[in-house]
Amino acid sequence: YSDAEIDRLLVAAQALPPADGLRRWTYHHLFGLLAVTGLRLSEAINLQCDNVDLEEGVLTVRETKFGKSRLVPLHATTRAALHSYAVRREAHLGSHCGPHFFVAERGGRLLHQYVHRVFWRLSREIGLRGPGDHSGPRVHDLRHRFAVRTLLTWHREGMDVERLLPVLSTYLGHTCVRDTYWYLSACPDLM
């Protein structure tokens, strides 16, 4: 995804109905978080409120794909955006707010299939997918974008990508650095 495509996706999410509801803010912030952190969708929708420390700017991602847990630091702008969402969520749901950070309109947890459906809908609206396309950009591609952009930034800044790859591997929650090497081969600019 280009920056412009991510921006269009986030703007389209803010137009989701209902106009006075939480849904549009949930998807705007969820897709934004995925784009800037490279979290897996399951990690983001399983975040509980007590896993999100906005004062320190750290997410605690528990029991991930490989049963591991890790800390994910947040940029100040991401902290501010998540704080804004938390305030909206609290104002919208009050005491009906469950333990999950990202919630559906009535406070229940987000389900994978609904997140994918919203993503496909928005992808069609902004032209990333054709009306009848059954394949195309996926939510998981936000993770790939994050990893490749991180590697490209390091390369362009003259940093030692080979030495930094274990850092990215740990950040992404890979069990082995060889799983992160895939991103090098998936990006022609880095080959």
C-alpha cells in the first residue's frame, strides 16, 4: 500500500455508518494501528484494555500466533490516536465497555470475519479491489507493508539491514529470524 492508499482507507472507514456510532472510529483506528505497527489482525483484536498502556506508549501483545508475548512500543502520534479512540469508546459505551480495546458497536469483541468484510468493502470503495474481485489486497498486507517499509527505510538511511533484521523479527513476533528474511525477497527494491 502507498501512503495515499492507507489515507484513503482510513478516511473511508470514518464514513462507515452509523454517523453517530463507534464503528467508524473502531475501524479507522484498528486499520491505522495495523499499518503503523505491523501487528497481526488477531493480535490487534485480542488486545485487552489492560494490554494498552498509553502513558508509557507500550502494547503488551499476549499469547500470539506462536504462544509468545511481546512488548510493542508506540510512536507518540499512535498513542494520541489510541487515546482519542479510548475516550470515544468510553463515551459511547460507558459501563457496557468490555475488556477488549477494539470493540464492536455495542461493546462486544470484534470478529475476524467482520473485520475482513469491512476491509473488503472499503477496499472496493476506494478502488483497491474491483466490484466483483474475490482476491486482492488483504488486511494482512498491512503487516507486510510495515515490514518492507521498515527495511527500505533502514536501507535508504545506510543502516546495516542484516544486523537489524533480528530487531524487526523480535518486533514482529517471529519465532525465528529466517521468517523475517522473507520480506527481503518479497521486495524488489531490497533484492
